Amino acid sequence: MGVLDHPLTPPRSSGSPLSLIIGSLCIKHPNLLGRSEKLDVSWDKGLHDSNVLIAYRRPSCKWLAQQSFVLQHSFSPEIGVHGVPIDNFSLSRSGGVNLSRFSMALDLNKTASSNWIRTTSIKFEHFHPINDDGHSISRDLEGFPVTGSDGPHDSMVVLREESQFAKENDHGFTQFSLQIEKGFPVLSKGLLFNRFKFVASKGVRFGPAFLLTSLTGGSIVGAMAPYQAFAIGGLGSVRGYGKGAVGSGTSCLLANSELIFPLNKMLEGTIFLDCGTDLGSGHRVPGNPALRRGKPGSGVGLGYGLRFKSRLVHFRVDYAINAFQQRSVYFGISNLAS
């Protein structure tokens, strides 16, 4: 899905015409080697960010769970934590910190029952902060650390256990997921942490209308890096605010409600209310970037939107206003075949 959220800093020219290319590429093979093994390769590039993903999946058998091996490399401005809120917190400007991330993961998926799925994974992650000039950094423009080891990069191994529940009928659905992670440093000090996150969602149909509510929360304990903080604000969090403009802390709690009602066969209207808080945990993030950026720590956004659905594409647009009476517009287009 393509989404216009908030403008970043002006395009940084690297002197190469390739730096101005925006696009995506996706290759899928549904039956690799003739044994129902799937291979997915995707590449996405924007003016300021890029992402390459290679995923190889083997189906489950009688003795083994479904296995997935995933390689990923991404590069993007670290706006969620180090971004600077502007225009009454409705926009976020880059704070001069960009994050290059490489990860290699092995996932094991197992169906515990008809409604429960458990995923166990082990992942190696390497984080490398870079400034706007392309140079490696360990501290931001104000001299505060941007890595957990206070060096030019962080490397860690993360063990994760995730449980997912889903139940659906003609009247609505119920979904719940719980993630628990434990991180260990690799060839660097620090980064010994425990992290958990839950998402509970409920959808209820009222005649032609549909009410969707969700509650999201999480916390991280131990030695962590600033980029691991929960970023609150923006699309998918609290609309009406820039990405991370509400807060960035070691804990978070989000509540989202949305009433969707049909206007005609292909057009739907929606009214929404988003709330979010860092539960007063912003000062626990190394360097306290939330305080230095003047983030309020909690926020409320409300608004309305339209959803257009056809056989080929979905189009959405949301108009939101935050607690400081500042307005924002979000839109997205998705291909149903993707």
C-alpha cells in the first residue's frame, strides 16, 4: 500500500540519478523445486528509504512446523524516535538520524488449535545509524547516543515467541496477539532486554454498519537502544499527529475506534477516534529524545474518511484533527492482487 503521511526533509541528492528513483518490484514463486516451497522477493524504494526482503517458506509436515527463512535489509530516516514535531505536532521532520538495518531470521509456525497459531523465531539483527551526509554516527546532533552500545553499530540476537488468536463469524470477529522477545548482545555491550507487545481487536456488525475497536500495549525492560522505543503518533497509531510526534517511550498504550458505514456499493464512510500515551516512560529511553523534541507524551486524534473499493484497487483517504486543532490528511492505494 502506498501512503502519504507527512513530508520529510527535502530530497538529499547523492549525485546519482538512481537516488531519485521511486518504485517497487515483487517476485513470487509458489512451488519452488516442485515441493510447495514458496519464494518471495520484494524491493521497495522511496526518496529517503528502501527495503529489500527475501523469504523462503517450507510447508509444515507431520513432524515439523512450517518453516520460514527471511533476509531483510532496510534504510530509512529514524523519524519515530529522533524526528522533530512541527506545526502543532501534525508533521514530523527528520532529526538527522537514519537507520540501516540488516536482519536474518528463522521462523517456526505451528497451529495449536483451529483458532490459535504459535510462532517461534530466532533473529540476528544489525543496526547501523547514519547521518544525512551518509557518515556513520553513534550520537545525534545534540551529542546524545543513538545506539545501545554507544558505538557505531549494534548487533543482537532476538528470541521471539508469538501467539495469535482469531475467530470470525457473520456478526464480526475477535483477534488477539501477544509477542514476547528477549534480546542478547553480539560482540557489543548492552542490549540485554525483554520486550512484550499485545494487540486486541474486536469487530461488531450493526446492520449495514461495522464498528472496529482495538487496544495495543507494550513495554520493554533492560538495556535498550533509542530506536527500539515505541513511537506513538501517525498513521496506524494516532492520526492527526506526525510519525512519533505524540511520544516515544519504553511503554505504550493505544486505543483506536472506527465506525464504517456504506454509502453505495463501492464507497464507504468512516468516523474514527485514536488515543495514545507513552505512560510516562519517555525519560527511560537513552538520551530522552522525547523530552528534547518537546513531545507531549499523550494525544487524541479524531476525524472521518472515505474507502473506495473496486475489483482492482482499494483507495482510502482520512482527514484527522489532533488535540492542538491541527489537521492532517492521509491517503493510500492498494492492489487487491498483491
